[in-house]
Amino acid sequence: MANILSIFIIITGICVYFIMKKFSHTNKTYLVNFTIALLMALLFIRTMMLDPLDWIGYIAIVFCGLAFIAQVILGIRSLKISE
């Protein structure tokens, strides 16, 4: 499961790069926000899977969780503006 999740993180990271390159200067910036939110959610889940979770793991969980929430909020705002 951890290896599959890591592969999904890599694929999502590549998708974020291409979506940022294509849509960051258009009116579809919400796509960028939602793909970054997906990446942060996958990183959050992967960090939770670490067995002995040390202090840096907890910091990663907090920041990935906050980044996920921020990107979802920014994506919703961008979606409302573009409509």
C-alpha cells in the first residue's frame, strides 16, 4: 500500500507540474489549486502511514493538512470567480 501511494504521489507531482505550466496564467487556476490539494492530501496520508512517527512527521502532518485546507479554499474561490 505504501509503495502504491508513493507512486500516486509521484504521478500527482508530475500532473501538478504540467497543470501549473498550462493553466496558471488562465482563468482556470482552480485546477492548479485542486491538484496541489490532492498532492497535499496524499502526502498527509503517506506521512500518517509512518510507523514510529517522530516529531518531524507530526510537523509534516500539520503543514500538509494546513496546505490542503488552504488550497481547497483557494480553489473554491477561484472557481467562483471564474464562473
